[in-house]
Amino acid sequence: MSKEIQPAAAPENRPQKPKKAVYVTYFVLRLSVIVMLVAQVFRGNFENVLLCVLTLVLFTLPSAFERRLHVDLPDTLEIIILLFIYAAEILGEIQSYYTAFPYWDTMLHTINGFLCAAIGFALVDILNREERISLHLSPFFMAVVAFCFSMTIGVLWEFFEFAMDQMFLFDMQKDVILNTISTVNLDPNHGTQAVVIEGIQDVILVLSDGTQRALGLGGYLDVGIVDTMQDLLVNFAGATVFSLIGFFYVKSRGKGRFANRFIPRVLTHAEQEKLAPQDGTECGQAPEE
């Protein structure tokens, strides 16, 4: 059973103040998405129009998260979330960065692991501070829960990609070209001895009508598994980094400027009451004076 400790003290160097950098980032990104939406309407590409609408909806999630859970997202973390959404939907999908830049997907999965660990850590911190719930986890177990939360989200996303590929042939689990494979299916004795084939330069498909087609890709076409494992590995890396940051943050009772840039802070009751009249204020809109 974990040792019972008090939650990390709220850092004193993060007072509630207008998030000017967040407002500017939100305004610029939203304006860019709206321009992109109009352009896609004129081109008649309504699939991309839906992606633009989805992006605008996703942009409201950080502020909704803050209001719903009574937390304060650090400016740095909130800007990273907004840029992540824009990079995934607008640049990745509409601008085809996923294919133009081979490591674009890897970068986003790494950031996703980091952000999901931040959300998991914030949820545990909220439960730690909730007087009605008897839950007081040590810094180590808070980090473990944040890590597991992030990895679970990563696995569920891979399940989603696999389902889309199987049902709608979307190819969300991107294929990888390999020059060496090993498989037990080629064991002449029909046993479990893996047969290794090296130096593969092409694959020829024999279709149902007997015609043949060379893929011309320079190797064997792996269908998804390498991409899935790479995504989970970089998700693992991102989740590990944030879990370590969260561990030392709680261990030091909320001190340290670097960690404070990424750790959501639970608002006190006094801060919640002070911000109550501004509950309708959305991200990107400065509170009325």
C-alpha cells in the first residue's frame, strides 16, 4: 500500500493572470483554420471542411477542461496542445505532412504521449486533493498512473486506427518498406522455425484473374505492424518524460519553474469563486473588464 502523503503545494509563482500568449496563439491558429475552411469549400473538398470544423471544436477543449475540472493549464502546456491539434489535423491531414515528412507522425505520437500523461497526472492530482475521496498517492504512484493513462490512450488510438483500416481501408496504420523479413509460414516442415529472407528488392502481386503486378517499392510492403510499434514506442518515451517531470514536481512540493510550465494546477476554492463570473469565457477570448 502506498505511503500516504499530502498533495503538492500549489506553486506561488503561477498567479491567475490573462493568458496573452495563449490568446494570440489561439487567434492566429483559428484564423488560419477558418481561411483553410473557406478555401476547401470553394474547392468542393467537404472531407477537409469537416476536418477544419473538427479542429475548431478541438481548439475549445483546453478551456473546457479548465472550467470543468477547475484547473489552470500552464501557458506553455496549453500552447503545445493547440499547436498539436493544428499540426495533426491541418498540417498532417489537409497539407499531407504525414507523407511529405516521414517523421511527422512519429513526432506527434511522442507529443501525444507527453500530453496524455499530463492529463492523467492532473486527474490524479484532482483526486488527491478531493476531500470526499480517500485517495492519497505517493509521487511514485502518481507518476505511474500518469504513465499508464498515457499508454492506455496510445493503445486505444492504435485500436481505432486498426478498426478504420479493417472496416474502411483507410491505411491509418502506415505501411513500411522492409528489405528483410522472417516468418514461420515458409518453414518447409510446417513447424515453428523462422525462415529469414534478406535482400528483398520488390514484391510481385498475383491477382485473382492471374495477372501480375510488381509494386516497385524497393522492398517488402509491411502492413502496419512496424508503424504501430514505432508509435507505441515514441508514446512510451513521451509518457516517461512527463511522468518523471511530474514525479519530481510532487516530490519537491510544486517547486521548480521548468515543471510548472507543464503541470496543470488545481484551483483553490477562493480562485474558483473569483473566476465563477468568467465561466463563459472561452480560450482565445480575453475576460471582460
